[in-house]
Amino acid sequence: MLSPVLSREEELYWLALKLVPGLGTRTSGKLLDRFRTPQAIFHASRTELEAAGLSGTVAQSISSGCTFEDAATQQEKMSESGTVAVTIGDPRYPQPLREIFDPPILLFARGRLELLQSLMLAVVGTRRPTPYGMAVAERLSADLAHAGLSIVSGMARGIDTAAHKGTLSVCGDTVAVLGCGVDVVYPSENRKLAAELVAKGLILSEFTMGATAFPQNFPIRNRIISGMSLGVLVVEGAQYSGSAITAKLAMDQGREVFAVPGNITSKLSWGPNLLIKQGARLVQDWNDVIVDLPPESRRHLIDRGRKKLLAEGGATSGAEQASLIEGAAPELDSTARRALEALKVDAAIHLDDLLEKVQDTSPSELIAALFELEMLGLVKQLPGKNFVKVW
């Protein structure tokens, strides 16, 4: 059922089909298998539609063509925001997603559409992570992106945001799958991140333009996150959290599940620790993920890495960047060096508490030292004058 890029009229039919009330994803897919195109579905008689298993109400909605006006409105919104419709028959539609139990018949996309054909790995976790969780998500996402994977997440607060930001920090490829329309920013504080994703990555959703982020939408979008990906990496999350749901979907879809172990006394570690007990791959660094990918995926990453090195020539590698940072440490003054030693990766320290640990230092000297460390990428400031060491 693969077809070339849609004409405007064809796109209108797909949108109209998407908007039919009461027509679920599975039923839409069955109709397309039977009639082949949305045009054929809308041109079918009500009797033919009911014979295909539709209720009288849904068959009447299709026969009346009542959704075409809303479909035209959707087209206008798509044009205004630079959104592209990627149908299940489009060659650009991700093949792994096409193979799940209930693939969406239509995806709304903004950004770099070529990422739909890349090798993807999902990184998910809690919306209220610890500093440890944030550091791990950023670091692992950056390393995995540097290895050639596209990092997929949901642009939610917490681990999702850290995964996208970590990837973008190394100019990696990242895809955000939303539980609302691609023209809606949720949460609102991620407006800047959303703009960066449209410019450098990809924003994706099966929900129509302008759709609100209702709570019931998120489990629905999670099947896309796992469905597009080779596997799902869970960083932090409670036992029955959204990330646990995504991991369960990944298992059902035959995807690999990876988990970062956490403190056994923390409720946010229950999810990943339980997954590890149930057979998920324990992850301590990026290579723990890469070695468990299918052989053809690993070969693809090796080939891509080789081409990238040849193209970039003398570009600085991640290892070289790390050595540069390590090399900068001896140049630090006494205050900055002692502050760095006092800080931790897994727990934030307030400025006042840090002042007590770094003795014989004035507040202004310590603030200046922390600023220097932050500029070197060795320290990160969190809200409320809290600081952590970068992992």
C-alpha cells in the first residue's frame, strides 16, 4: 500500500478519514486493507461499509462526508505551521511502526522528516526525576546519539526533556512524540525546546492539529514511542508510571527493554529495578545498549560512524572533548577545585550548604567559582540555588 507523497486532494481525504467520529485506529486500518484508499472508502455505499463491519452510525458519518469541512481547516493549520501528513502508505512512514498491532494511519510531522527512517531508541522516565536521573538521562542520550541512534522521547517534563536536551547538546538526532497536536506546546515551559526540535529534530503526533493534551492521550502516544524504536531505555519511574507502560508496550511489540538501576530506597527506582528483575538489560553506559541491538542495526551504526568520521575529518571526538575537560581541571583555582570535590552527581547541594563545606571562602568567591565550573561544563545549576556535578 506504499504510495508517493500526497496531492492536496488526497491529503484532504486522509484527514477526513482520520476525523470520522467513532472510527478507531484498528478499524481504520482494516478499512484501508479492504478498500485500499480513503477515496474508495468515502465513495463506498453505506451497505458496503456496514458489510465491512462498521456500525450504522459510523457508516452514515462516512457516507455523509461530514468531516471534510474540518479536514479543510486542518489543512490550513498544517500549512501555517509547516506540518506534513505522513500516511501509513507513505514510504517515509517508519517500517517498525507499521508492523505493530495498531499503527496510526496518519502522522503529523514538523521538522526533519528524514529522521523517520533512522535507527531510533526511546529514552523515557519520570516527570519528577532526581538529579541523578537527570544526569544519567542527559549523558546516556548524548552518548547514544553520538553513536548514531536517534533518541525518541515524549517532550514531557523531567527525563523526557533531559533526553532531548542531552541529544541536542551533541548535535544529535532526536524525535519528540506528543500526546497533543504538533502545533501545541505541552508543557508550556518547553516552548524553547519545541522550537529547537522543529529546527534540528522532529516533532510527531497522531493527534490532529490543535488537539489538547488530555491525560488519556499519553498511553496512546507511548505505543508510537516504543513502536518506532529498536528498544526502550527506562531511567527513573515508579512501578506503575507512564514509563512502565511504555516498557510493557515495548515488550508486547517485541522490542528490547533497557533500564538504569537506581537506589533501592527510592520509589523512583522501583520501575527500572523491577524491569531488571524481570529480564530487562541493565545499563551502566551507552555500550550496554549498543551491544544488545540486532546485528544489522549495529552494522548500520558502524557504517554511519565511519562515514561521519571521513566527512568531518579533524572534528573533535567525544573522548577528545572529555580529555579537554579533564585537562582544564588543573587550571582551576583552589576555590573552584574544592567546590568541585564537594559536589555530587546524584544529589543536589544548596549554595548555603556548599559554603559550609568549602571553608575559608566568601559567598562571592564561591559564586564566581561555580560560574567558572558551569562554563566548563563540570557543574550544573538547578532551580533554587542548588548545584550538582555533571556526570
